[in-house]
Amino acid sequence: MKNTALTHIHESLGAKLVPFAGYNMPVQYEGVNAEHETVRNGVGVFDVSHMGEFLIEGENALALIQKVTSNDASKLKIGDAQYSCMPNTDGGIVDDLIIYRVKEFTYLLVVNASNIDKDWEWISSYNDVNAEMKNISEGFSLLAIQGPKAVEAMQSLTSVDLSDIKYYTFKVSDFAGIEHVIISATGYTGSGGFEIYCKNSEVEQIWNKVLEAGKNFGIKPIGLAARDTLRLEMGYCLYGNDINDTTSPIEAGLGWITKFTKDFVNAEELQKQKTYGTERKLVGFELDERGIPRHDYDIVDSNGNIIGVVTSGTMSPSLKKGIGLGYVPKVFSKLGSKIYIQVRKKAIPATIVKLPFYKG
């Protein structure tokens, strides 16, 4: 197992560490519900340094990115970020990612930890335009400072006006006494905040100063378990659960990041799906009775026939009810439709609802 530059700090804080994507990662400190609440109502900080970072540079950097990703990266100005995915040739998804335009010919791609090697090989296989590629994942750390109090709590650490950094934009500036840090108004919680990219050698200083600056705002370190409940309340897809090599962006509800204004891998096939629809769709559901839906539980119809599978599920800390995502045939995907989740021997009724679950 690899460690992040902060693993020793998580241990000293009494975090429960678990293996995740090849890293020892803090899954929780004081408990999922308390940590979830901290982010929804105040501010929390996550160590997500296991994520991968690639630099794509040179005059043909954009051409390569346009070919392998579904969204239109030509729209990015310097200082913009964009959510996208990389379709494979079989109708599935290699990975979802965020693309940052750092300079005119420099882009930063942030990919999922479990897919770093796979993504690198995939992008490299399409690099016939001689774009310069650097895998900088091992040398960089990433902190997510999330919650409605993030701007106020962190303002003392930087000379840039944090309230000026709009959603899905970023600034390269000083932060916590370190120069040239990426401060990005992105995150995976739906409660606002920032993601901070820095070198491994700088992250401990930043972590300590973030906790110090946030003390009066009730900041706490947050583990990956709460990150999962927070993202699920927003209906955000998790790679490996809700999207993977066999799910298409169209059936996963990611048509909004699939732009046919350019040519990209498998565009023709995905265009057909967008035009004619797909046989199944990723839906959000809430349980009508007590119970907790879990990943891989069967979804059944009123006669007990298996019609799908739960891809993500939890007891929502904010809504105090069981929520989940799963793929069902199109006929069951309409809002208000009734499905049943097989929880052990009981089929619990559930209703298809509009995402996000948590409206804030």
C-alpha cells in the first residue's frame, strides 16, 4: 500500500485507515454522520492525494484532449475547469475526469486513483500528434476544503479573493504561505468549497494552516466514507460503481458532458444513443420504507423479477432515508415510477426521484 504525504498525520488523529485504490486512506475520523454534517453545514478538509494528475502540453495538447474526451475542451479559457469523460470503443467509459486549462498550451487532467495506469495508457495510445505528456501523480497532493463556510474560513490564507473564484474556475496563487498553488472551486460534495493542488513537500504545511485558519469555523478532517455519502446525496457518479467500462455516458445521464460538436472516440455510436435513446437508464430512487440499499443489491419489479442492480446506496444522513442509484429498463425510469429493492429477503418499495436527492 502506498501512503500519501499526510498518512502519518491521519494516524496521529486516530483515523480509521483502509486500502483504497492502492493507498492507505482515512475512511473516517469521528464517524460518517458527524463528518457529513460538518461539510453540509460548516467546513471540512479531505486528503484526496491519491487522485492522479497528468500534464498535457504543446501546440497539439488540445487536439489530443478533444480526441479522447467527450466534452468540448476548446471552450476552456485559461483558469477554467471542465468535467468530462473518456469514452472507450465499446460504448463504455474509460474514466471520468476534470480538465484544467493552466496556460495557452498546458492542460492538467485529474483522473481517478484506481485508473491512473489505465488512463495513461489509453491517452498515450491516441497521442499521434506528439503532445507532451507528463504523469505527475506521484509528486502532487490534493486537499478538498468543502462546505458553505469554506470561503470565509480560508480567506486569511491567501491574497486572492476566494469569493471571486467562480464554480469550475481556478486561480494559481499563494495559499497558506506557499506560492503557485492551484485553488480550484470544484469538489465532490455539493456544498461548495475548494480543491487545493500542491507538491507533496508543501502539503503538510498547508494542511496544518487550513486546520488552524478553520478552527473558529469548526473545521474538521473528513474521511472517504463521508465523501461518498455527500456525493451520493448529489447524485454524482462514482467510477467503478455507477459508471465503468460497460456503461455509456448517455445511459448514465452524462449526455450534458457529451458534445457532438467535434469528433472523439466512439462519437458516432454515442450520437445514435442520444438520438434513439438507450434500453436502460441510471436513476435515483428513495426507499418508501425503512432500509438501506447497498451496492449490488437487486432491483426487482412488483412480481419479483430482477430488472436491475443498485450501483450506489446508503442511508442519507441529510434526508434520514435510504437512497440509491441504479440502472433500470427505460420503462421503469420515469419519475414517480415504483421499483423494489431486494434487501436480504425483503423487497422494499422505492420511488424514482429527480436528482439531486439533497436540494440544500
